[in-house]
Amino acid sequence: MKTAVRTLWIPAALLALWQLAAARLIDVLFFPAPSSILATGWSMTMSGELWHHLGATLARMSAGLIFGSVLGVPCGILLGTRKVPSAVEPAVSALNSMPKLTLLPLLMLFLGLGEAPKLLLITAGCFLTMAIQAMDAVRGIQRDYVDLAINYGASRAALWRKVYAPSTLPQLFTGMRLAIGRALTLAVSVELVSSQTGLGSLIWSAWQTFNISKLYVGVGLAAALGMTLHIGLKHLEARLAPWR
């Protein structure tokens, strides 16, 4: 409880100052009062508009995150435990640093204007993040632990269960947090440019119609979603990998 209070008092104080400043000091055309933004958000929630856009973004980022992780973790483990061609690892790193949104026009050219190019782009971003994290996690395992387990007669299954999994799980959770951030960023980005649903579409539509309160609702909800997912994953990590 004390931790929550210490975490929230600064945002609460800033919102209170913003509310006071909106009464006299700042232009509410560009900086509407928090109470006005909350009223707009409540109205959108009751009408179902907010749930519609939030559900679309969550569906896209969840699908990309699941597919990217399911494919990326085994690939990263393979890169970390097997000798692979020297060109593979630099290629993966180069693709990871490339701005993913630049690939969207090409994907739309080959796959059309539907959901496929959006999902493939989000999946690719999550795949690269998880593959690199899994590869680094496997390579970071101390060889002494592996040799000790082998000397005591550990089978291959026991080796993975007792050595590899506990050693790599914390870094895989780090990769998952990074992948969630990337999935959300890519989902909102593709919605900004090529979708009629989702938080990105909501933000862009509000900008085009100069509905500033709705614009703040979209931006604030995207930020709150990212923070909520990050905190939830941290709590899950604390339960599943308490030795970190």
C-alpha cells in the first residue's frame, strides 16, 4: 500500500496542478482540464467506442506477441546452443534495429490491405526481440553449472529443467517486457496509418477532427495499457522466477 502511494502521488499532484492551471493559466483548447478528458473518456466507455478500439489493439498486439514469442524463443535457443552460420546472427541483429514500420508498405503490397500485413509486422518485431533475448540468455549460462549437472548424471531433460530453464527464465521475462512494448508500439503505429479500428485509429481520427479531449483519451489509454501490462508481467515474474 505504501509503495502504491509513493508511486502515485507524483502523477496525482501533476494532475491536480493541471486541473488548477486549466482554470486560469493555460489554453484549454490545447490542454483541456483532466476533468474534461475524464468526462470524454467516460462517455466513450459508456457508448462502447473505447472498448471497441481498445479490443482491436489488444487483439492485434496479443496475436503478434504470441506468434512472435512461440517462434522466437526456440529460434533464439537454437542460435545460442548450436553452431550456426556466421552471417545469421548479424542479420538478426540488423533486422532488429531496422525501423519495422518501413516494411508495412511492402507487406501491404504483397498481402493486401487487411489484417495480415499488420499482424505479420507485429509478429516480426516480437520474434526478433524474443529470439535475441533467448540467444543471449542461453549463452550467458555459466558452463560450470552445466558441467556439474552432467558430472552428477543429469539427463538431457533434467539439464534443461534444472539448469537451463532457471537460468534463462529471468532474461526471457525481460525479453517479454520488451516485446510487449514493441507489440503495443507497432500495433498503434500501424493503426495510425492503415486501420479503421484500434487506439492508433482513434488518436488519428481525433487529430483530424481536432477533438482534443478524445485525442488525450487515446494517448492516455495507450500509455496506461503499456504500464499495466508491464506491471502485470513484473508481478508474474516475481512469482515464477523469484530467484532473480
